[in-house]
Amino acid sequence: MKITRVETFQVQWRPEDPPTSRSAFVRVWCDDGRSGLGEVSPMQGGLISLTILKHHIAQAIVGADPLDHAVLHDRLLHRLVKLGPEGALSSALAGLDIALWDLKGQLLGQPVWRLLGGAWRTELPFYSSIGGNGAPRSLSEVLRIVEARLADKPSAIKIRFDNDRVDLDGDIADHVAKARAVRKLVGDDFPLAFDANNGYSPSGAMRVGRVLEELGYWWFEEPVQHYHVRATGELAQKLSITVSAGEQSYTTAAVADLIHAGVRMVQPDIVKMGGITGMQRCAALAQALGAELVPHQTQPTIGHTANLHIAATLLHATKPCELNDPSPRMHAVFANPPKPVNGLFHLPTAPGLGLVIDESALARLRVELPG
């Protein structure tokens, strides 16, 4: 078995989407005609990661055995390290790794979760992750959207505040008012989480964290700038609410730094840090150091499905899987897109990731990279 070619492309879900708002896919073909599909982080349309894949990775792995995915990952990481391991390079390798695991499952006739050692659970609860709750969205709009998402029967809800990271603490009163209103809407016992998206100073985060403790929120995600690792750890130690971080961590070393700083819940993202191989390593790290691993994942198809395979294998899966704002248009290129049934995602049983591509739909929406 040999890799024969690697395809990198964007998917434009709507005609009006600019290049920076598209999904970023990678497809790896084998000499027997089969292919595996992966996804890179869609930040800025994933253009930088796709370019790295196209110009620096694709030719380097032609002729390689697709089952050597971990060796390929580490070799390429070290060969291309000067391109930046804490960012676009790791995301490129994540997309490649997911595609190779998909291909591996097809070659061996097994779903990825079984190749990872088996599933502790085959029905996976989810939490609704609701973004855009900053100042432009009114309190009544926030409540309307939360109420609509409750119809999907999530196990929890996370409200995200997509802040301007250079303007800290300016909307604390607005955020707190919305946190209180959402708690009132769902009742005292329904699990809630609050994602600050790095929007506060350490003192501002402390103020908000005290309110969230009072309101019984489940966790407080990324309260300060991601590079303030020590401050994040200090907040985690001073607040009784669980403080989480890790979405901006692209290597196991960066995740380890968070845990050693005092963060007890880490949230790396499968399309950012090493794909399935990287998340396996994070799971082992978190278990060894006594931290909760609650993967971050907002891509509704490939990334989400890959994340389900990993989440099912976690011994201590303490929180539900993340389901981002619904984007049914992103289901268009799959015959069997992942959808919850009665509040649960059912683990795929088909080989690989288990996604079936609608080739005609993909051909219509596919956009090739320039150059």
C-alpha cells in the first residue's frame, strides 16, 4: 500500500462566502483507489495550512505507507518545524493525520474508534456551543437562540463571547447580564458553560468568574489571553469554577504547560493539534497528570466525526462533545452527515471515519487553491 497523491482544497458552502470563510479539506489517495478525508483548522479559510500541505508535505509523502501515519507526522513536524509548530504547520499535519486514519480504517475494514482500542460508549451526548453573544447581540436575541438550541436536547449549553482580543473587559456588564439571564431561562440545575474567548484581563476574569460561581456554571473557558499561561493557572487555582484552556495549544508540550500551570481541564482541538494521533497523545498526558480532557471542536462534519471517534475511547469522558452553531449547509457533501438523535450522536460503525462522500456535491462546491 502506497500513497499516490494528496489533494488540498476548500469547500465554499455559499456563493457569497469569501476565501477566508470556507472549510479546508485534505484528501489522501492510495494505490488501490481508496481515499481518506481530513480537515484542517478553518481559521482564515485554512489557506496557510493547505498551502503547507500542497507545497511542502504532499510530494514528501508520495510513495509512503499510509499506515505509518505517526512516523510521517513526527518526521514532517521536525522537518518543517521552522514553519511554526504552534499554528499552521500543526493544523496541516492534523488534517493529514485524520485523512490517514480514515484511510487506515478503510484498508483494515474497521472504524477508527475500534483501531484506537475500542469505545467506552457508542452513544455520545453533546453540548450546544453558541457563539456571537457579544455586544452586537441583544440579551433577548441570546435567550431566543438558547431556547431554540434546547430543542436539540443537548446535555449542556455553552455561551461563547466572540470578543475583540485587543479590547479587554469593556463588555463585562453585558456578559454578566446575559449569563444571569441564560441561567434563569434554563433553571438552576441545567449544566451551563461560559467561553470568554480570551476576552478579559486577569482581574476582569476574576470578577466574571465569581459571578459564574454564584450562578453555578460548569466551566469558564479561556478567560484571559492564551499566552498568559501562568495567569490562567492562577485563576484556575483561585476560582472554584473549573477554568479551562487549550484551544490555542497546538502541541502536547503546550498542553503540558497549561496543566503544570494549574489548569485542570484542557481543550485541545483535533483539527489544530496533530489530528487523531495528537489527541491520543493528549489523552495519555491528561490522564497521567490528572487533568480532564474535553476536546474543543466546532467543525460540523469531518472534524466533528473524528472527534467523536476519539471521545468514545476516553476512559474518563467527564463532559459531552461540543456541537457548534448548526450549519446544515455543511452537510451537503456527505450522504450521511453526523446528526444527533434524541440528544445523542451514534458512533459510526463503517470503516474509517464512516463518512460517505457525495462526489457530485463535492465537485460543485470544491474550490482549488491558487497557484
